[in-house]
Amino acid sequence: MPFMEFVNFYLMPGIVLGSIYALGAVGITLVFGILRFAHLAHGDLATLGAFAALGVVTIFGVSPWVALPVAMIFCAFMAIGIDKVFYDYLSERPKIIVVMSSLGIALMLRALVQVIWGVDTETYTRGIVRPENYWGIRIRDREIYTIIAMFAIVGVLWVFLQKTKWGKAMRAMSDNPDLALLSGVDNRKVTMLTWAIVGILCAASGFFLGINTELKPLMGWTMLLPMFAATILGGVGRVEGAVVGGLIVGIVEETSVLLIPGEYKAAMAFAILLLILLVRPTGLLKGKVL
Amino acid sequence: MSQSVIEQSVAENIELPGYSGKPILTMTGVRGGYGDADILQGVDMQVSEQEIVVIVGPNGAGKSTAMKAIFGLLKVRGGSIVVNGTNIAGWKPNRIVQHGVCYVPQVDNIFREMTIHENLEMGAFLRKGDISDSLERVYTLFPDLKERRSTLAGNLSGGQRQMVAMGRALMLNPSLLLLDEPTAGLSPKYMEQIFEITRNLRDAGLSILLVEQHAKQALAFADKGYVLAAGSNRHEGTGQELLADREVAEMFLGG
């Protein structure tokens, strides 16, 4: 197979899908690191974000790109609200109960999407977009925007975590929660801030999946396993790791069809997850041990 | 005695025999523990201005527990803990921090994934505005830390980690510092260094309550010591008195 064919039909779609996974995985890693539980409603929160953007597009007739920030803000408040009503209420209970409640939230969010938008497949825009040709690389504009947006969003988050007072407080809470409390960090504020960021990331992830493929009520749920695989592959609690992990899972999924039947594509994330847990449970970038 | 005389005497390194400043911490009949069982069965303790007070005693005597009780980390079911004239029993740690008490836990007392500098910044989390004066003060106390300020704290040696932990606690300019076994697991060289820093901090005006396994070394420079056993006071006196006491030496200091 010629090299450019590999790049155009396997590598580039892998990077695009990987960027979408990365946006989700960064959120999962933040919840894992700071709030210390596996957030199973992550995918369905992404679905909600994608459909919220669709709602803005259909009601106001604006471009999907205008709807994205609206969906981000909506999901941020949804995430804070869910935490207030459910997770915070259970915060003193064993973590497994919070994890199970997040599974319930996942089902509730999916039902909400199905009640409002139905169960049919939707798209942001109609018509076929042909890829542009850049020096032999065939890529659609929306695919370029997806990759750029992922790096931009994660980049802003990274600077926030490294340079600002509350970003450092989030890292401190992830690093040593007891000492963070002794230092006077307000646990509630850090938790709300984390959920706001997680909501924004979920909306972005769902939106970019929707604009590159289609919107389905199950779109987020099917992303959950690859996103968790990416999180653990990169190292739990590691934002950079989640990006690397997301890209690897995306690329492996897309290139796996060269070797195995396409039906098994979805199993690749599971294989990666299993392998990393066996070989290096702390992940590539040495995250927390689960 | 006026503040200026103290400062002058510190500057000239003059001993002030019999000097006892105003009390910073007064614990009276403190009872409490984790869950339902009382580990502390009525502990009395006093730390005055510019004093090092050492708590010694056998394992399980409630030394660290007493310290945690002061810092609001466990339920206090009786007695009072008065700091700077206010009873802080039952307060939450973040409020106690703002009241001028800082605590260095024995273990897990640093942010491993953060740099030395960020650790110190976290110590000053509750402060608004410029913190460069406190940073400068801590870096002057611990010159080793200044050189390595961008190093992740988790990559440091045990002694340097302890310095980061103490530095973090000093960032809020506390009036009372609680140190829980700061020399546990350290080499003799670092132990001596930590003790010297502790003395310097006292001489600079701080009051320090210290739980220490190296009881003999600590009592040698302590202004006052308390021997705890089974959750209550057993002996008290100046460091020298306790060292000279035969019963204390036999029972608690290993002969």
C-alpha cells in the first residue's frame, strides 16, 4: 500500500478520532485524579453536549461552530448541577456507590436526549463535504478544526492548571487531598470548578464526534470504553497522558482494520486497556495506581 | 517585657533566664479521638510565646493525636483549646490555619507532583496579594530549597522533603507551628539540621509544639516538655528537668 494512502485513509482519520477521544479522556482523568472515581456518565454527557449544539443550530439557524460555545457552557452547568444533586450528596459514601450512581446518570442523560430529540440519527449540516488536498494529504476542513481545537482546548487547560491559583489548587487536590485541605483549599470550589471544566470538555468531545460523523443517542456511550482506555493508557491524573492515550487509541482503532476485520475495531480499545493494565498499570506517563 | 527587648536579645543572642511570654496555646482537659473511643483522656498543655515545647511518650500515648486535636482533625469531646485568646476546639482546619496555627503532618506532608516553589505557593493559598516576602523568608531559612525551586518535591531526599513541608507551613506566617515527628526516618545529619532550623524559628519569634521520637535530643533544647502516657499527662517540666528525672529517663527515654 502506498504511504500516502495509509496517511489519508488510516492515519488521519485515526488522529481525528483520537482527538475526540482525547477531549473525553482529559475530562475522565480530571475526575479520576481530583474526585477519585470512574465517571461512567462521561460519554452520555458528551452526547448531551452534541445534541445541545444541535438544538442551538435548529432553533437559531446558526452555524454549528457558533453553537459549540453555547453547548460547552450548557454542559458545564449541567455537570455542576448533577454533582450538586447526586455526587456531592453521596460524597461521604464509598466510592463504588458514586461510580454506580454515575451509571444511573448516564442512563438518565441518554433518556433525556431520546425524549427531546428522538432516537433517529441527526446531522449538523446536510450534504457531503469533499476533502481538500494539501500536498497529497486529503483532509476535510472540519477534521483540521477538530485537531486544532483539541490542542487549543487542552493547551488552555494546561496553562490554567500550571499557572493560575485555582489551577494549582486542582493539582494539589489531585496530588494530596488532605494536605490541600490543611492548606485551606476549599474542596467544594475545586469540585465545582472541575465539573465545569469536565462539562466543557464533554461538550467539545461530543460536538466533534457529531460534526465528523452523525449524532446518535448512543454516540457517547460507545466512546466510553475507548476514552477510559485512553485515560489509563496515558496514566490516571495526567492531562498530557490523556491526550497521548487518546491519539494512540484513535490511531490504533483506525489502523487495526488493515490487519483484522473492521467489525473488531471497537475491541481494540479493550485490548489496549487490558494490555496496559497487565504491563504497566500506572500508564505511559506514570499516573496514579488505581 | 516589651517586644523590642526580645528582638534585641535575639539579635545579640542573650539568654533570658526565666522568661515566659504570654501563652499562645492553652489546652485544658482535652478529651477526644477517632470514632467513639477517646484516645485523649484529659490532656493539659501550654505553649508560650517563643517557646519550643516537646511532647514525648511511648507509642500510642496520644502524642500525634493531641496535635491533631489542636488542628481540628479529630473530634474533641471535652476541654478547651485556646489559641491567642480564642477557644478553637471544634473548628475546621482551614479556619484554624487562618487563626495562625500551621501543622506539618508526619507523613504525606508535601505535594509530590508539584515543584518546591508550587508547594510553598500552596502554603500561602489563603493569602491574598503578594507573597514574595514569605517566599524570601522561607528561602533564607532553607537555602537548599531556593537552588532547587523548580524540582518536583517528590524527587527530593527525605530531609529536603521535610524542609519543603516546614516551608509550606511557614508561608502563612503562623504564630504557632505544630511539627509531628519532623525527624522520623532522617539521617543524623538532617536531624541536626531540622533541629537547628526549629531553634532558629523559635529565636525568630515563633512558638513551636513538637512531637518527637528522638526525645533526648529534642528535650536538650526544648524550653518545656510534656510526657504523655495512655492519653493523659504523666510528667512535665523544662527540657533539662525531664532529662534529669530518673523515672522519666527509665520509663520513656530508654534508660
